[in-house]
Amino acid sequence: MKEATLKLKYTKSPNIGYSGPDSMYVVDLYQDSIKVGFIELPNKSKYYADDVVRNWTNGILKENNEHINKS
């Protein structure tokens, strides 16, 4: 069974002169309760992130997708 969790990751540190967005969505991907990877979604909306979750759980997004980080 495929499952996914969506979280908001804060990327801006007050000690670093970072000029990008201060947060991004991250989707953790699970197969049979084992984490198989995650996808970082900088500059994407919550609606886009929700679609990633839905595509994973419905089987549209596969484990061999190039955007899935395995580490």
C-alpha cells in the first residue's frame, strides 16, 4: 500500500544571507510503511504538493521517478 505525508520545511536561516523562499513543501513517500524516498517542492503551492501526494497514492507516480530523492 502506498502512502505519503506532506510537510512544510523551513529553509531560511537567520545567520545566512539566503535570498530564496523561506519554506518549501516536502512529500515523504512510503510503500508498505517503509519510506522509499521524498520529493522537495521549492516554489510550488500546497495544491501542487497535494497533487504529488494523490499521484503517489493512486500509483501514477512510480518509485523510479527521477524527482524522488532516495537518501
